[in-house]
Amino acid sequence: MHHDHMAALHLVRDLGLRISAADVARVEVAVHPPFSDLRSVQVLVEGDDVPIALGAQHCSDQDEGALTGEVSPGMLARLGVRYVLVGHSERRRLFAMTDEVVASTLRAVLRHSMTPICCVGETEDERDLGHTERRLREQVQAALGGLDAATLGSLVIAYEPLWAIGTGRAATPVDAEDACVFLRQLIAELGGPEAAASVRIQYGGSVSAENAPDLVSEPDIDGLLVGGASLEAGPFRDIIGAVDGCYRSLAP
């Protein structure tokens, strides 16, 4: 909950001036502004041909109805939104979003031809007790169980350990890779090896330009869900550049 529509326009315009199509030839960049900013950012991105995709932070699992204060997935689709965060740790923790609601919201996003970014992750207590894999399995099976292999392969999953969100304490690349390997194994169990190979798995939690290259160098980390560092164009551009540079160095 940062940036009114004028501040969002300034940030995205600034970001657009700092990146070119060549800078994102190997990466995809999306921004997820608050609901009140979406239309303004959409017009800017499309009008100035800024090479980024538009995303939303959340939506209702219902298409319409007497649900004051909610925003439907259909409304987002009409604004050119391509990605929607589903089950972000703050929605789960602060707004009591259950695994069941995550599942129904994810299907609502798919119903309107957008791509859900399904967020999963364990608390510090769960990690300390050695329950990380158990909690990830519960979240993934609840959210994605019953989806066909092609749909599973088209999704984005974001591993965001709650103990690393906004704390400055990022998971080590090895810790993050281990979790992402396990998530990919879960997708293989649900949809087979092709789905597991094509699903995109991100890491989110105190991401910076300094740790970004080491994180995305891991073979099962396909991208980053950036929080506080995306609130200013400069640091966000530095992360994009770091990831792009990493992929350039890994290219054959």
C-alpha cells in the first residue's frame, strides 16, 4: 500500500527511462501497483511502450456481487492486467486468507485468462521446527490440486518465506534453491515432468541488487518477487540489471 496514482506514474515513467527493450530481452518485468493506480499505469505503459507487464496485488474470487470493497478478476482483465498475486503472505497473515480461498481465487484469475502468481511460504516457527516442506506441500496441494498439467505448467509460484519478508534477512541462495526444488517436485507429482519443467518458480524476501545474481543463478529459481526494493526506480532497475547480467553470463 504505497504510492498514489501520481507517485506510481512518476515511478513507472522513471523506470521506463532507465530500461530499454534490450535490457529485458532475457527477463520479464511486471509491476503490481495498488488498485487505484492500475488505470493510470496501464495508459502510461501502453502509450509510452514501456517494456513491462501490468500486474495486480489481489482480487476477489467472485466475478461480481454484493461484495463492497472487493475488486473482481474481470475488472482487472479489462484493464490489461496479465498477472495477479494470489495468497501473498500479507493477505494470508493480515486478512485471514485461507488455503481454500487461495484456491478459489487462483481459479477465478485463470477463468479470466490472467496468470496467477501463487505465493507460498513458511513462518519462522514452522522453519525452526523443520516443517517447511510440510507447510509448502499443504499450500501447493490446496491451491493447485485438480488443475490439469498444461495449466500447472503455465503458472508462476512465488516462494516467500515469511521470516524473510521485509526483515532484511533474505534466505541464502542454497535455502531458497532447496525450497524451489521441492516446489518443482510437488508440481511434478501433480502434473508430471513437463509441467514441472515449464512452471516458473520465483523467490521473494528481502531481495536486493546485491543478492539477486546469486539467487537467480540457482537452477530452480526462475525469477524474483521484489518488495520494498521496487518502490524506487533506481534500486528496482539495479535488480533488473543484475538479473539480466546474470542471464547474459549464463547464456551459451
